[in-house]
Amino acid sequence: MDHQLHHPNGSYPTNGPTYEPYNPYISTPMLPEQKHEDRASLVAAQRKANTALPVVGRALLIGLVVICLLLGMIIALIVYLCVGNTCTISRTMLISSAPLGRVLTVSQVASHVAPFTVPLVMVLYSYNLGARWLRASIDAGQDRPSPMQLGLLLKLCSGANIPSLVSSLQYFLGSGKQNLSSPPILRQSVFCLFLLLSMAYIITGADVWLHVSSKAVVIESIHPFTSLTGAPLESLLGREINQTKCDAARTATFDFTRDSCGQLSGGSGGDGRTQMTGLRVLSNSSDQHQVVYTDDQTAILVPWSIPSNITYMAPSIGIKSTCKTITKFCLVPQDLGNGLITYGPNAALLLDCSKSGVTFNATFPFNQMALDAQGNGVMGTEVSSNPFHVGAVVTSQAYFGDISIFDAFTPGTGWFIHGNNGAYNVIYCDVTAFDVVYKYQSSSARFTLQKSTPSSLAHARAMISFGLPIEGSTWVRDAVDGSGIQTNSTYEEAYALELSRQTLARSAVIYENTPVLMINREQQIIGTKLFMIPFVIMLAMMLFYRQTSFLNIIIFFVAVILCLAIIAAWKANCVQLASAHLTDPLTTVHALYGPKDAIYTWQNNNMKKFGIETGLDRLRIGTVTDVQTGAARFEASKAFGKGA
């Protein structure tokens, strides 16, 4: 049939290049050495195209690359999480010492492998499709596609993307208008691509879920402690009473010297040198000890300097106090008549605590002192038991309150406003000296009480010798004056904490080091906390986590397709050539516009199908009018002539 190119509005200008009618069955002019087909070369090309081994090798290569990519990324992520780093599973969370940023980077790369391999899997699947097409061509079977169906197969196998899938689905939805049924290879290709894309995007979605739900977490790693300086740190962290000093004081003249382990000498020179160590501890200027609070508010003695990155358990000594206000039970109102009531002169508050339920002969003034069994003030070395009691009548101007409040309690407190000296508070405390075992973790900087046992009476007396002197003291009240006004804690709670600290610290001269019970080196790592559900979906750890995920299905699916491709290559000839018509647009372009020499049609390398192209091989795009019918169509075509 003769064809002639025309301009859309008529013929192309006559002064332009002229074109000869194009006949698609005329081959492209060839170079002289290509004009005559070499029969031997043609036979060799046919023999090579019919050889199954290269196709099997190609299929194996593609299949193994896909499987290795999927398994490799799974293994890489698991190895990074749980082999190169430590990991544990806690309910629905996986906790690893691997940094979060790197974990998410590896998981993102792993999640992108599945979408990347979809086109490779479709190429692999095309070998099976090509073999079935070849068989159907011989047997006149249903697996012979029409031109449109071939185009859809080409889009599915070469594009392997959502647009090609949508085009095929649109064809099926409108197939009721078609008289020709779709071949099974088309339907199965649509299903295969749909399954692959669905699983690939589910994996991508799981990775997004993993990114959103994952968190950085602090992980504590414990290792056996080894001193880097050679110093015997294990023997320096515990604390106990120096029994040697107590034994040396047993021959002293005075009871309080013996009971205080030599802290109170009774001499005219005073005890300044023995008080020195305790005062330094109180002011946090000691290079030996410090007082801290455990999780249950027990004041304990610990080393002034604790190395970082360690956790240890050690014995020590401690004091715990619990204080309450009994002011309202100790007031002595006096009726003056005419509705007037007085609580004592302005300079002092009348007190009588006999009805308070505790034994405390409180009077004003009454500095903080230890109490004997009758409720009278005694020095610390005279307490008769452990636990023991401490009492004090405290005055403060910090709790005056509103100027209109007189002979009344400051709201919400145990402070009673009377006269001009300030507000009064009668404090009664239960105090216990303990031998304790505590645990310290540098990661939390917390001291956790593991065990506490009341100390012996002898040790208790020694521990409170300086803290509860015979003349009483105002040290605690001065330190906590104003407490409880603007905080959630009460004045009595603050008083109890400071009483424990002051009493324990002031006798620091008789404390010495003792070995720890346990010590380890602690290392803090910023690790990763992963939500297990998206992690399992993405990584296919079916055996390890006893769940199924989509990557397992993909790997199984790829393995099945690989086996089908290998079987097809062994059973049918020219599988790669048939597959090229489904996966490579170059094959279709060659069939339409390429040279028709027989030897080119047997080339497995599509780049070699076109021979050596010249200017005469250029294609035009535009309207072509059939000279005989006058019908115009838009197409790309070859046109021979001047200026081609």
C-alpha cells in the first residue's frame, strides 16, 4: 500500500524536502557488508537464541539478586540491632543499644529494597509469560494476546508501577465491550504486580509507622568495675563508726566521753577540734563525707566524691526522723472574764503538753533537745533507747501572717501567733539511728535504701553526741525557718529532714571508710526503642518472633517465580526473545521501524537489533494521509527522500 505524508491543512509545502512513499516491509538500506545475510551467522544466532543455559543463568542472577537484597537488608538490620549492639524485647517493644538515627536510616534503606525489586521480579516473571506465549502460539492456546493486550503486558512488565496497573484494571473494567477475552497471562500479570506493589507499599508504610513510633531511650550497661588509677576504690565507699576510737574512749573518766566515743572531752579547752570534721560536712566543705537522703528520706553518710559511671552497694550509717506539731494540744487558754481569753503574757506562751498523747514537758523557751522517758531534755549521750525522741518549742517571725490574726493559728499550719515574739510551734520528733545498706547508681544519681536495721544504743549515742548537746540548740530551726509556706511540704517535714542531717553530720569525726558489698562500672547509652508490630511486619522474622510478615511472603513469592522461570527456560526455546516482547520497548520499536533482516530478529541484545543507523532511519511524527482512502492518521513513520 502506498502512503504519502501531507500537511494537516493540505499537502506539505512543495518547496520543502520531498519524501518517497514508505513501505514498512522494505528494510532499511544497509551498508555494503550488511546487504547479504550470512547464512552461517543466521544459523548461529538461531542456535544461540534456542540455548536455555543463558536464560537460566540470567533468571538465576536476577532471582538471587532480589532474594539477596531482601534477605541482606533484613540480616543487616537484625545484625546491627542485636549482634553489633545489645537488644532486649519487653512486651511490644524492642530495645537496642544502637543509636536511633542509624537504626531508622538502615530501616529506611531496607524498606526501599522491596519497591526497588518489583521491576526485577516482573522481568523474572516475564520468562514464564514468554514461555507460555510460545506454547500458546504453537497450540493456538488462550495465552496469545491481542495487540492491545500485548501493550498492556508490556506496560505491566516493563513499567511495573501503579499507572501501568491502573491501565490494566481499566481495561478489565471495560472488557465487557470487547469480544476478545483477556489471556490468562495478562490476568496473572495484573495479579502478580498488584500483589508485589501492595506488599512493597505495606512495607514502606510499616517503615513510616516504625519511624513515628520509635524513640530514643537511655540504656544502662553494667560491666565489672576495674579501677583505672589503681586506687582501691572498693574500700573507700562504705561508712561505719570507727570502733577503734570507741574502744580507746572506754577508759575515760566521764560517761559522756565514753558514750560519745571520745568526742566530748569535758575539758576546759572545749571540743572544737573534734567538732571540726562535722562542721565541714554540714557546710559541704569536707573532703571525706557528705550527708544525702535515700528514697525513703533517711539521711545517710556517703563519700564526698563519687566517681562517675559506677553503681555500687555499700554499708553506711543513717538517721531518720519523723516530726509532728502538737501545738494545739499544748495551749493553756485562761478565761479573763467578759469573753476575754489569754494564752499567756506577750513575751511568752503558756504551754502544757500533758494532754497531747506524748511525753514532753514543753515550756517556753525550750531549745531542741533529746527527751528522756519523763519528757525532760537530756544530752544525746543520755538517751535510753533507740529509737528515741526529740522535742523543741520553736518561735519564728516568718509565720506571723495577717496583722489581724492574734492568738490564733496561721491557716493550714501548726503555728500559733501570740504576742510580739512571733508564732509558736511545739515540735515532737521520733528519731532512729540505723545501720543501713544502700545502692547508688550514677545514671540516676539516686541513693536507694536496700536494708536498714536500728543501730545499737551505744552507736546511736555516739552518732548524736554533738547533734543533741546538753544545752539544747537552735541549729535546725534556724536552717528551716520559713519552710512550708510556699511549698507542698510542711514545716514539720522540713524540720525532720534537717534534724536527721544535722544530727548525723556533727559527729563525722568518728566515721571511717569500709568496703563496698558490690561495685560495677555503669555506662549510659542513648539507644533505640522500637515498636515491635511495624518492625515484625517489615523484617519478616517469622522464626525468631513467631509471626509472619510480608517480606517473608515476598521472598517466597520471588522464589516461586524464579523456579517457574527456570522451568520455562528449560522446556521452551527462545524464551528470552519472547520475554523481550513483554519487557523491553526496544523489541516492539524494532518490530515496527527497525531493519527486517532475519539475523536481527534473533538477537537477545536489543541494542544490536537496529544495526548501524543512518540519517535515513530518522522517524517523523505527524499526520499521514492515505492516498487511496484519504484517511488521515497521526503516527510516527519513516520517510525516505532528500533531507532525511
